[in-house]
Amino acid sequence: MVKENLSKEIQEWMKKEVEKRNADGALVGLSGGIDSSVVGALAKEAFGENSLGVMLPAGGTITKDVEYAQKLADKFDLETIKVNVKDANEALEKTFHNIDIEKVERDYWPQTKIPTPNPADQNIQTRLRMMTLYYIAEKLNYVVMGTSNKSEIKVGYYTLYGDGATDMRPIGDLTKSEVWELAEQIGVPEEIINRPPTGGCRGDEGDRDEKEFGIAYEKLDEIYEAIENNEDLSKFDEENVKRTKELVEAAEDKEKIPTFRR
């Protein structure tokens, strides 16, 4: 269980970190999912009028994404803007597809053990969204609040220099299960809490995280916490333990940039 005053603690941390950067406020990319909803609500509580939710519909967006993002904004009176990056995304794809290189088939997202049919094309979208968020943030002297949770970070379920690029991670030490709990505490709309998590890059509700992981978030979180605390793993399904370890080990060095030392 997350503690009762966790929301306030995160907000105070956010304020201190934003002040350190001499910034005037914070913005969040709103996807209509649970993570961005929680961060958006916390940002509004922490920064009031100096907070902004940015909706970024593109090729992988479905109508519900914007609807749920707006529900969150309405509930917390969070100012929003919508930037449709679909045309820019399609133009980039067209340009890149004209590059004379042969495609190599791969089984997994870069530095993970998560299956993917086409990481190069999907990552155009996440990196374009990152560029858009930083453009707006720099114009406003705001910081970009990341929306990755601990579960996603530990298994590498994010795009380097895409949704993984951010100024800070308010929920980066909370598992997905804890984010759900926190969402209940702060009053995120139930429709958003109950919405199955998706990557938001393929344009359909079938693009579900747990389908790609091969294990439910609740089980993943429970097993990972047990591993971290050196607890007995025999109480868990052997295949689930194996999959959790495989996911975590594959992504262990995803954010580390090898640097030659003289």
C-alpha cells in the first residue's frame, strides 16, 4: 500500500526540482493512460496555473486517448493544448522510408526482451512527441515531467530519447500497481484507472503492455519486489519468475551510455 501522504511528498519534490532548474512551471504529455493522468493531476496540484497538459495525437492515437486525457484535465481543471503531430509523423516516415537501406528483422524492442514487429517506425512517433513537448516547455520555461513508472523502467518499456527523455520522473520509483493505488487516492477518474495499459503507438486497444510483456503487471511487480528484497521466490509460478528476470536483466543497462575513459 502506498502511504497516505505520498501525493504531497511527490508534489513537494516536484516543486524543489523545478525551482532548482529556475523554471516557471511544468508540463505533461497526456496520453489518456493512468501514468500521465497521475502525473498531470500531481503537476496541477503542485503548480496550479503554471501547469499544462499537452495532447499529442498521431498515427498511433485512438479517439479514446484524447477523450480520456480531456476527462482527466476537466476533473483537475488542468489547462491543455492539443498538437496534432500526425502529418509531421507521416512526413518523417515517408522521408525515412526513402532512405536506401535494407531492413533487418528483429524480435525485440532495442535492449529489451519485449517483442515488437517494427520498432524503428513506432519510435519515430515517440521521439516526435518528445521534440514537441520540449519545444513547448522551452518556450514557456517549463520542465517536462516524465510519466514512466518503475515497472516500465525496469523492463525497458520506453523509447530512448522518446518517452524516456524527460527532465524528471515523479512516479519513476512507483511500480504500476502503486500508480494504480495512488490514482485512486488522488481521485483520477475510474474509467482511466480501469483502462488496460497500452503503448499508444499502434492505433488500437489491442496494443496492450501485458500482452507484450507476457506477464501481468501485478505479478511482475510482486515478483520484482520480492527479488529486490531477497525474498523466497518459490511461492510464485516458475515461468513468471523466469520471465520477470529475463525482462529485467535484458533492460539493465538500457540507460547507461558506454563511455571510453582515457
